[in-house]
Amino acid sequence: MITRLPSRYPGRSPAVIHDGRVYAVATDTSESATIEDQTRNTLATIEELLIQAGSGKSGLIQATVYLRDMSDKPAMDAVWCDWVGPPENWPQRACVGADLAGKDMIEVVVIAAVL
């Protein structure tokens, strides 16, 4: 069975649950002006999606962070480390430079285990 969380955007879901895993994606919908604020807002959305799907930060397996500007990586990393918590929550993570839409500075995609 595949469960798709509802989206306000046509043609896509912010999270899909299948075979004991959650696949989720988020950006900062407030279009905040700093990478720190956009990262906090994006990660808060990821956490909400994980909780809705029966998971949480302790279920994280893999994360991909897309940044508009790779020079923002140190500031994003500081917010990430505060958010993700202790080593038992740390997923395998990659960070990639990308041409993001609109005013998005960050987009985060995660895979997590349903807990």
C-alpha cells in the first residue's frame, strides 16, 4: 500500500509512505530572506511531515540538501546540526548546489523509517 499526504500543489505530494519508509520533501514557503531562517522553516516542515507519517528525526535514513548558493553551506550546516540532534539521529546526507525556483534558497529531501 502507498499512502500520499495531501498537497496544496497539484501533481505532487510532500510525503509518501511505502513499505515502512517515508519519502518527504520541503522548501521554505515563507520565502524568508536568510539561509538560516529558510533552513529552520524547511526543517520544521520536514519534521511535521515525518511526524504525520509516523516517523521523526530518529527515523532519518538519508537526506539530500539542495542549496541555491553553496557558500551558504556553513550557515545551513549550523542550523541543520542544531535541528537533527544527537548522533543516533544522523542520516547519510549529501549537499548539492541547484538552480532552485523563486526565492527558494534550500530544498530538503529525506527518507526515513516509519517508527
